[in-house]
Amino acid sequence: KGKKGKKDKKKKGKKGKKEKDITSDRTPESLLEELAKAGIAKRVAPVSMADYCGQYSYLGATLQAHKVDPMPSVADVRRVVTEYCILPLGSQVVHETQPVHIKSVLLAGPAGTGKKMLAYIVASELGATLFDISPSNTAGKYTDKKGLDGVDGMLHKVFKLAKLHQPSVIFMDGATSVFLKKKPKDDPFDCTRMKKELPKAMKGLGPGDRVILIGTDSNPFDAEMKGITSVFQKILYVPKPDYGSRCMLWRNILSSHGAQLAPTFDISSLAKVTDGYTAGHMVAAAREVLTARRVQQQQRAVLMPSQLVPALARLEPVSEQEDAAFKDWFAKTPLGKKGDKAGSDLVDDSAKKKKGGAKKKK
């Protein structure tokens, strides 16, 4: 009994230990200046959630009624990012009353679907400090094995300042590359160097900290799921836009690039033809076609949907194989294993309410 008592005391003592502040002799201002010079602490250009446009999938309730799990729509993703990231960080009351403290979110999906934009929207809407710890951004920085100039020192500084300058967003593009099963020989970013230190740093975030880690990735297939889930609490699938969202996107993108759309401009046909294309593809095509000279010529030559086709033909849309690979990968995530491809958080509640009402009637 005496030995067990001593062991218990030792264990309690270990849990009670606080992490040492290895930068206690530095002022927060000097640390922030250091990270700003290294390109890790950044200012975010103004961008709002209204800029991430898209519609709800009105077929969601019908598919659920037939026991088919619908994929999330663009509007579903927008709603959940608002609920998980913006509201809790923007309001201390919401942060303290939310059922689960969300410390980290991973946004995964095909390239060009607006994952990075969503992370920047969160920071911009909140006026939050953004720290970019993407492997591509931190490559060649803090290269010592340990200490203040090592990756552990970098993460210590980032998380310390994130807590001091709440609300804060810690952003990581290519997030799953940190947990690759096999480290590539020709890796220019040394992606896996944060594999051990990042989970440790995340443990330092408590319920009272209005700090969130937002990761994005368009190629998560070769990473260890165990490693990903050790850091990211929520994994959300960001899909390619459906027909309704493509109609909305084309109208907004063309207008923002100076196009004056005639009443006869067939947005519906353009949206149907571009099935599989992402918002990134649409922006690239609009930039190529709507040059300054072409915008000036619109009074004499009206823009037609067919004029965008050659630019789109040079771009590679999201293939059915890639789309299926993402669905299979998402099915292996904790949320996907529950049987909700769109997730309990990413499906319209209307379908669930209808099911609940039907059961009550019975």
C-alpha cells in the first residue's frame, strides 16, 4: 500500500507540472517581431464569409430519406466553419458555453475548393492574429535539433503568442504531410519534423484559450490517420461545388472580373458544362479571358459562355477517381466511420427533424 501511495503521488506530481517558459527573458513584442520577420506571424487581407459563396444541397433531405448519405455542400461547410471557428473565438460567452472545446479543425478536399480561403476568412472576420506554420512556409527556418532555434522553440513561441494575442488562428497548409507514413527522400520542406512536437504543443491549449489550429490539405492519402487525429479534433470534407453553387460562383466571379453579363448569358449551361471544376478553375479561366482589353470591348462584343470554354479546356477538372478517393479516405476518419459522409455537423437538420417527426407519429 505504501509503495502504491508513493507512485500515485509521483503521478499526480507529473500531471501538476507546468511547461517551462523557455522565453521568459523575452518580451512578447520582441517575439512577435521575430516571427513577423520570419514570415510566420502575418496580417490577413480583408475577406468575409460572404465571399465564400455557394448554395445548400436541396437534395440532402431526399437522399437521407432513402438512406443515402449526402456529401456536404459549400453552404454546409460555410455554416460549420462559422459554428466551430468564428463564433467560439469571437465571443467569450459562446466559447465558454459550447459543449465541446474545439481546438483544431482539418479542412480536406480537392485543390481549388477554397480551404485556405476559409482559414483566412476566420482570421479576417475575427480580426485575429494569424500564425502560418505550414511546412512550406517554415522550411529552412528554426533548423536546430532542439532549443529556441529548433522546431520545438518555434512552436513554443507561436503558441505562447497565440494565447497572449487572443483570438488567434494558427494556420497549417499541407497539414497531413507532417504525418506521412514514409518520409520522402527529396522532401524540400522537411514536412515530418513537427510530427512529435505539434501534438505536445496542442496539449498546452486549455478550454479558456480562444486559439484554433486550422489545417488544410488536398492530398491527405499517404498520411497516418492516427497521427492526424492526435492533432485535429474535427476533419471536414470541402467538396467541389455542385450545380447550384457553380451557378452562383460563375455569376460572382465573372462580375468581379469586370464582366457585364447580358440577360441572354446562359449561366445554367455554363454551370452544367463545368461539372467537376472548382472555384479555383473558374477564377483562372475568368482571369485568362477577361483581360483589361476584353473588358473594354464588351460594348461592341458581348461576352458569351463559349468564349470561356478554351480556357477551361486547358485546366484539369477533379476526376471521378480523385473524388472517389476523397470519399473513401473520409470514410476512414472518425466522423466518416459513424456513417455520416457529410457528418452529423454537415447535414441539414431538416432531414433529421423529418425522421424524428415520423417516429413520433408512429
